[in-house]
Amino acid sequence: MFPRAELAVDPLNLAERLLGSVLESRSAEGVVRVRLTEVEAYRGRDDPASHCYRGRTARNAVMWGPAGHLYVYFVYGMHFCANVVGLTDGEPGAVLLRAGEVEAGAELARARRPTARGAGTLAVGPAVLTAVLGVGREHNGVDLTDPDSPVRLLALPPVPGRRIRTGPRVGVAAAMDLPWRFWLDGSPAVSAYRRGGRVRPRTKAG
């Protein structure tokens, strides 16, 4: 399990730390574990692409802390997206979980997403990732550091040989050029970024 203090950091630092960690969901249907391969950092009042840019609301309240909780929101009237909250209580910031590699519960994951073309794309995309994990509105605010939580974040050592790369965030209308999307280089479970066609990553970090 992640200690809460390790998650109470700037979203940019948290994003890198989350890559390679495992998100586990448990329900009556079974257990699904996904190793995170792609995430996006969102700050608060200094980030115009953030849900908290205009202040605190009932919708974004979880994003204001404390760290280590899951912020789940509904989008396009049909999908849920999940974020790991960072920073300290009262300071908004979170990391959107964009994609992962299913490491356990593949049969259940495929049943939740029967249209997946292959194992590599089974949990690619923020709405797809939550669907595979069975995460919905009822999980908004759950404590990822609690051993008894239905959704837990498991800290694992970095994946050997995989470099972290960065590039612009996907699908944002503001601050779209900031390289605040992070992914594990070489993983098949990473979104294809398009902005008028596929573009190459802007920057990279070792």
C-alpha cells in the first residue's frame, strides 16, 4: 500500500510516481489489478484545464484533499474517469489515470469490455480503464491507502528498463501544450495522441 504522505506531493511528481504502480478493485464479481502505464497531472487554481481552476464545488470537492483518495467524475453523460488526489488537504491537485496493463482478473476485465481488440488495449483510455476496474460514482472519495477499501493503490518498484516519457495532455481545451501527460515508454497500453493527426512526444525524462 502507498503511505498517504508519499501521495501528498505536487501532481507532476505524483504522476511519475504512479507509473508502474498497481490499482486493484475488488467487488462481488472478483478482483481486477491494473499496472498504470499512462497518467496526466492536473493542478488547481493555476491550471486552467483543471476542474478546480474556478474554485471548490460539490463536484470537485474530493480533489481538494486529503491526498490518497479517488476522485471520480462523470463525463459526456456516459463515462466515469478516475484520479488519484495529491498535495495537502485544502490544496487541489490530482492525477488522471489514463491507461494500464491488466495483471490480474483478465477474464472479468474482458467481460466488462468485450469489444477490446487485444490484451494490450484492454485498459487504454480513462473511461475504459474505469470500466475494466468496475469503478463508478460510488467509488468517488474512497481511500486508496486503506487496506479494506474496494479500490486500493499498491506501490511496486519501477518496471526495469522502462523510461518515463512526457507530452501534451489529451482532449483539453486550455493549457493544451503543457507536457503533463506521462507514460511508460514501450508499453502497448498507451493512448495514441492526436491533435490534427498523431504527433510525437514533446519531451522525455529518464
